[in-house]
Amino acid sequence: MADKGAHLNGAYYGPSIPPPVQSSHRHGRGRGRGCGCGCCLFRLLCKILIAIVVLLALAFFIFWLVVRPQKMKLHVTEASLTNFNLTADNTLHYDLALNVSIRNPNKKLGIYNDNIEARAIYEGARFDTEVFRNLGLQKKKTTKDLSVVFRGQQLVNLNSKKIAKFNEQKATGVFDIDVKSYLRIRLRLGDFITGDFKPKIKCDLKVPLTTNGVSAGTFKKTKCDVDFF
């Protein structure tokens, strides 16, 4: 038995072993090689959308570069307050007249002032509103003057703190009055007229009271804040 084992010398004389089967899948490539029609359509739509955004941004930049649009400028040039009295039942009696200058600083744009709603406010309480409609076209590089008069009486909701502030200002003769205006305008470039824009204007005024022809001070020309959008 020992000689027989030595003669075989560890060799294998059985049937041949087949080679390992190689997988047809190659590593290193993604499984989703083809994205399909839906994926390709999505990519195409994304490219079109990006192209549209780029073109719109470019068109807006060229428009701004050529036209150089500027916000309108408003100043309250004069203010006259001949009555501003608060009764015990919180009724405010008032007589306030303002002169407002509206400046169109644009070199190429005209402005249609279709509607102006001016609100007079004291300590957050609105006490009067004046509306101006169809003021027409304001040409480029021009200034238009507007007279606004608030006159009457109105019940206002003022708490004790605000009433105390009113009495302090009454003692000094100078009142803090806000005028907020809401505009509806259109812009004109040549024969092209835009749709509506609705800028908001805020004028923080310090108005001296005039009693029997004597003023408690001198009103200073006030620039208003313009929020175009």
C-alpha cells in the first residue's frame, strides 16, 4: 500500500474541472446605462428652462443698461397746520395742507400717474384719506407739484401713552405726522407702455402748528421714502 501511494505521487486522475464561468457584467459601469425616454426628456426640459432664464436675465440687463430706470422722487416742500386738536372723546380736529413735488428723474421713461391715494396718520391712527386719479403723463426729467389738503374731524383710537405724547407735542407746537401714499403708475418708453406698478411712499413729517397766524416753528423740506416694489 505504501508503494502504491508513492507511485501515485499525489496526482489527480479524475474527470477534468471546468473553468469558472465569467460574468457578462463588467464592473465599473453604472447599472442604469440607458436613462430611457423620460430621463432624456427631463434633461432637455432643464436645458430649455436654463436657456430661457439666461435669455431673460440678459434681456433685462441690456434694458437696464440702455434705459437706466430710476425711482421717482417725492418731497414735501411746504406744510401748513392750522388746526390739530384732540378732544376728550378722542375726536381729532385737523386742518393740514401740503405741497408735494413729484420728480421723474428718468431720461427715457415717462410716467403715467393713474392713481394716488394719500393717507394722513398720527401715531398709527389714520385720520384722513385723499385720492387723486388720472393725473396724466409726466414726461421725462420733469417735476409736477401736487397740493394735498386734509381737513375735518375723525375719531381716532389712541391709548393713554399716545395721548400723553400728543400733549407733549402740543406743548412744543410741533407734531409728528406721517403721510403714506399708495400709487398706481405705468411707465412709457417710446410707444411702449408697461402694465401697472404700485410703489409705496412714506413721508415722516414734523409740522409746526400755526395759531392766530403765529407758527410754532419753520417746516423743513422733507424727502419721502419710495418703495417701488
